[in-house]
Amino acid sequence: MRFVEISAPTLEEARKAAAFQLGVSEEDVEIEVLGQPRKLLGLIGSGQYKVRATCEEPPSGDVVVGEVEGEAPAAAGIEPPEPQVITEVGAPVQPPAPPLQEPDHPAQAVAERAQQLTEQITALMGIESQVNITEIEDDQVKLSIDGGENTGLLIGQYGGTLDALQLVVAIGANKGIRQGCRVILDTAEGYRESHEEQLRRQACEAAQEAKETGREVVIPDLKGYERRIIHMELCEDPDVETYSEGDERDRRLVVTPVNHE
């Protein structure tokens, strides 16, 4: 049994490339899909199909060493890249990974990548926007998105779209950088800033209620970063304590009065 592992944009191209390398017809090749292209936010395609293609040994019984990691030929008649050779089936000899190149100014690099990615993704969303870098620190960068009349679409329900966009951009912008940093996306109108101010007021109101009634005050339906904002707002108040309880979507924040007796 002989095999190759192929990466190609489509399964059809992968099958053709495998048959080419194995020296058999496409009908003689059996395909096992090892990986598929993925999409971010349902918009951006990433990666290629990766398949393991196998065929029977030739009738002569000649021993043929398996080959792996070939790329699909760009066009008919063009030789594919020289495959890697393995000494045992299923044990490919992998080349050493290239050294990671750390940019001289990691935060600046992350900010510029985040700006470019945000522009690309919002364009794919059908939103004309202008993205500006507003702050660069060693561990954090901030960007502002001006979406014009489409700002509401960028924010989404309870900020869900903006949060998802921020997560995708942060992952892409920090890729390959050892000293990564946090990426914060906000709208030109300052949605996050006003929302954080609202959370701080809510924290103070909950603390005041806990002190006056002597009972715990529960704040449900908060995201992780929202709970952190309230924790930080009340951490220096000696008359209340805060903690989170519950699991995942049922997790909630509790503000409880402190008895100094």
C-alpha cells in the first residue's frame, strides 16, 4: 500500500495531485479527508483541504516508499514540489520549524495587523468603515471603527457582533508574535467606553443596595469582561465583597455586604 498526503484548495485538485504523484489513475485513489478549510464568522475562508490518498501496490511487488506533504500542481505539466520521504508508513519526517521572527515593536505590529484585518472583515460584511489606531501600549492596543450609518450593525445585539469581531481580529493580529497584546475594538462613538461607564454605575448602585439592605445583590447575564469591570470598581470598597458563581451562561456576579463586627 502506498500513500501521499496532499494539501489543495479543493478535493478534486487533491485527488488529481495524489494520482499524479502516485502514478496511477484517479479511479485507483482512495481519499481520506484529514482537514477542511475553516471560516471565521462565516465570512473568511482559511486553509486548504488536507487528504491522505492511498492506492494498492503495483502487481510487480516492487517496494515503493510512501511520500507525504505534496502540494497540488499549479497547472497541468508542472512538476509538483519534491515530496518528503518516510521510512515507515505513517511516520513522516518533518522539516524543522523555521525560527519565529519577533518584530522589533510587537505592539505596533499587532496594532497595524489589527487595523488591516478589521478593514478587511468589515468590507466583507458590506460595511464601509474607517479604522484608526487610537492607543498603543506594551500589553494593549485600541482601535476605533467609524461605520457611519452602519455602526449599529457593527455593535450587534448587546455588543455581540463587536465582541466577536474583536476576538477574531485579536487572534489574527497576535499570530506568530511571542509578546502578544490585548486588542480592543470600539466604535467612533465610544460604545465600549459608555457601556463600561454604565457598568460602573450599576456596580455602585448594587453596592449601595447591599449596604442598605444587608443582603446580597445578584447581577445576572454579564459577560466575563463585564464582571471584571464590576469586580475592579468595587474591589477597594471595604463594605462590600464581590464574587462570581454558577457555570458558563448561568454565571452571575454577587455583591455582598461585609459585616465588620
